[in-house]
Amino acid sequence: MKFIIGKDRKQTCLFPVSLEDFIENGPPAYNPAVLLKLYIYGYMNRIHSSRQLEKESRRNIEVMWLLESLDPDHNTISNFRKNNAKAIKKVFFETVKIARNFGLIGATLIAGDSTKFRAQNSKKNNFNQKKIQRHLDYIDNKLE
């Protein structure tokens, strides 16, 4: 399958030289890897809106470099999210597994011995295994 190919990052011209470069009849689809990069970038930078991700791909040099000067529109971004929700979820779960293997995050439950301490934490911010599982189930339901 053919995909839209980004521009070389070492190019000397940032924008197209002629208007003919803008005119295409039935362009091919974007490579899913490019859209996944954009989605992960948005997740890391707390950008959840597909319209905001579209703006970032046109104005932020970091995103231009990441996407090799491709700028998908908001419909493409939101359709990618909608059509590939399970695959995106698997990518994030695999990322967590890799981080666990390298010891970057721990998967241990820390609990006290019921000693009461004065703190700035409310009851809704205290987690036990049951609350964590309930919250993960809630997140899974929201994703579906």
C-alpha cells in the first residue's frame, strides 16, 4: 500500500516552490506510523484535540520534524483515533511493559499499617488494589 511520504529533514526549502506541488488528484493515505507519532506527541504534551494537533503540525517545528513536514487535517487525525483505538491501547500497554522490564516504573502496591497521618490528601486520592482495578475497568469502558 502506498502512503504519503514526508520531506527529507535535511532539505533546503521548507515550503513548496510551486503551486503545482499543492495540487494532487486522490492522494494516498497517511502512513499509520506517522499518525501514531502525532498521537503519542499529543498525549505526552497534553494535547487531546485533533484540531489542536492539526495546528501543532503546521506551526510547531518540533512536530514538523517529527512528521517530516506532513500536516494531516483534524478529520484524518480523529478518524485514525476512532478506527485504531484497540491498536493504540496495545501500544500504550506494551510501552508500560517495556518500562516495567527496565525498572523505570514499579508495579508494587504500597500500603500503610492503618496509622493515621495528617496530610494534604483526600480519601478519593488514596488507592488500594480494588480501587485501582475499578478505575482501570472505568478507563477501559470509556475507551470502548
